[in-house]
Amino acid sequence: MSVPNQTAGLQLNRVAAGNGSVLRGPILLFFVSGLFWLLIAAALWLFSAFQATDPSSPLVFPDVAWLTYGRVYPVAMDLLVYGWASMIGIGAAIWILDSMAKSPFSGGYLPLLAGIIWNLGLLFGVWGVLGGGSTGKEWLEFPVYAAFPIWLAEIIMAVWAFALFLGRRSKGGYISQAFLLTAFIAFAWAYGSANGFLLFCKIGGMAEPAIHWWYFGCLISLWLTPLGVGIVYHFVPLMIGRPLYSAKLATISFWGIVGFGGWTGIAQILGAPLPAWNQTASVVANVLLVVPVLAFATNLHLTMKGSFDLIKPNLALRFLVTGGMVFGLASIWNAITTFRSVNRILEFTWAITARTDLFLIGFVSLVCFGAIYYVLPRLVGRSWKYTRLIQWHFWFSIIALGTLVFDLTIAGVIQGFGLMDPKVPFAAVIDLTKPFLLGYELAGIFIGVAALLGVGSFLTVFVNPAWAPDSEEAPEPVINEEVSLA
């Protein structure tokens, strides 16, 4: 069984042919860098999971300061966001934006320069946080000398993306272009503003946590979400050979995410000494954000209607569609946990960690790998051969996600009710949640295996036979009858 190549010839063949070798280098740089940081993040995450279960074990080096949980876990999460998700998202965005331009953009050195600067910022950030120079602000742990290169690289990419958008093929543009361009501009603005106010101006008082968690809302809802949604909106219609079902639903999803996304972060600190209207507005924004997310999910479902049978053989499509489905679940779960009656139980528990992980592992990471599996063979001119590795990668990712979210959610509920009851000793709460943290360790192992399988799959494409762009076969990983798991 094979799936015909549904991509429209000239639109992607230009890039598949190497685009004059201008953008192949930058895209590969972002892809390779993202996968490298994913491996580091997965290793540190697994290490921190063992630390959370038994912090005094000699196997986790409790006497080594730069390997303590308070340094290792923040680095793992920062690398997952700024290293893995951001770099793969940027690489895919370069491909998408350039494929929609009238002619190949000659400024390929700009994203290449941005990629180098971004990686330097990550190196400085890892060194700084592990060395004890963390700012102490979650998701903004990198010191100034690491945050500035990342912000500078993002400014370069935002300018480059805007210039490419001005040279777009269609005067009206496409919805995927709108999402990606918004992501670049919003992240440059939010990351620069947050670091500027908190690290340079050193604003204190209650304005400090307000700015801090405002940034977190922008990071999730105005950076990673538009990147992921833009990738899904672009690649899924191409792979099934039909246009997006509804422009109106796409418009609702875009303006809803842009309109509500910047208000969502304060809900992370409900009960803090901030104005009540500020906290209430954030709760309302998180709930209303479900509307554009459901518009996106509905649009994706109706676009896929009649083509769901392609999900089984086409593994790139499987990653993208599954990621889109999980995005809807993550948004609904996020809205539920921001209600004050629920939040007062789950706040500061493992359940909040599970909520974030559902978004990062279930939506962002699946979509990123789907983009890699679609773009890479066209970028290097080689078809995918070892599809069984990708099948294992998919199922290990799903098992890891299910184990992680289930165990941490149950642990969080037990932890929340235990902490609310003054008759329950804190030590008893720790003992009750410990069995579920063993599941957290298991999920970390699955995540590590999935990361290794993803990187291994990426490397195998370079030794595969060459793919001709005018072929009737799709170069993305497609299961043939001989290797089908059915």
C-alpha cells in the first residue's frame, strides 16, 4: 500500500530541490540543534524524575551542587521549550514561509546567523543555571548574558519572516502565514519585555510576579501555540490533497488565540496579592480560549473527514493529527483547572505539572516531529525507509504521555486534598504520592526512548535512496503492507 504524493508541484518542489541551497543549511541547523537539545532535555528530565522520587540516593549525586533538582529540572524544561520546540518550530516555519513566497528569498544567511546565535544563548543559559546563576523565575531562568542572544536571534527571525511575508504569493496570505508571523512577533515582544523589565529594570513588588506570569501566558499561547497550529494548518491539507475546510473557523481560531492568549498567564498565581479583576480576567481568558481551540479542532476534523484512513499509513500525518487532537484536550483541561474551585485544590501540585506536560509533550512535540517527518526527506532529497522506527517512536510517545499525565494528575489530586487537610501530616502526603512518582520515572524512561527513536529516525534518512520530486510516491514515512502493524 502506498500513499500518493499530494503536494502541489511548484510550491514545494522549489524548496525540495534545495532552494538554491540557501535555506537548506538554516533549516537543517534548526532541526539538528532542536534534536540535540531534545536529547539533553530528556536526559536531564529523567535524572530530575529520579531525584524527585529519592533525592538522597547516591545515584543522583545529592552532594554535587550543579546537579541538584533545583538546577537540573529548570534546565530540562527550558531546553524543551527554547531548545527543542522553538528550534524545530522555527525550522518548519522557514520552510512554510519560503514555500509561499513568490521567489526564493536570498537572505538565507539571516536565519543561519539567528540559529547560531540562538544556540550560543542556550549554551550560556545551561552553563549559567547549572552553575548557580539562575534568575529564580520559572521559564525565565536564563541570566541576562544568555537571554539576550536568544532575544536577538528571535528579532532577526521576526524581521526575516516579515520580509518574506511581504513577498508572499497571494495578496491576502494564508492562515498558516498569519499564525507563524504572529508567533515570531509576539515572542520577540514578550521575551524582550519580560527580561527587560525583570532583569534590566529590576522591577519589584507585586508587578514582578504579574510580569513574570504574563510572560508565561504569552510563551504558551502566543509563541508555541501559533507555531504548532500554523504547522498543522499548513501540512495537513497538503498531505491529504484538499484545502482547509473553513476559512471562517480558521479566522475564529486565529483571532481568538491572539485576543485571549496574552491574558492567560496570571491564572497560574490565583490568590496572589494582585487586583481581583486581573486574576478574574485571566481565568475568563483561559476559559474563552477553548472557543478558538475548538474552532481549530473542528476545522481539522472536517478537513480530515473522508481521509482518516490516511492517518494509519502516513506517519507524518499521524503525528500532526494526533498532536492537534491532544491540543484540544490540553486546552479543555487547562480551562477546567483554572476555575477557582478546582485551582484551590490543584495549585502548586503535580497536577499543574501534568497540565503543562500535556501541552508540551502531547501537542508541541508531536507536531514538531510530524513537521520533521514531512520536511526532511524533501529537504535532503531522500525518501524515508525505516518506517518501523517511526512507528515505535509514535507509540512510545503516546505511552509516555499517557503515563506521565495520568500519574502526575492522580498524584496532584492526592497531594492537593492532603495539603488542604490540617490533620494529614506533610510526610504522609509525600508517602501517598510516592508510588505515582515511580510512574513519573517510568514516563521519563519512555520519553528518553522516544527521543532516541526520533533522533535515530532522523539520521536514517541520510542513508536512504534518493527521492525524485516528480515521483508519484510520497517521501514522508509511509507504511507499506509488508511492515504494517495491522
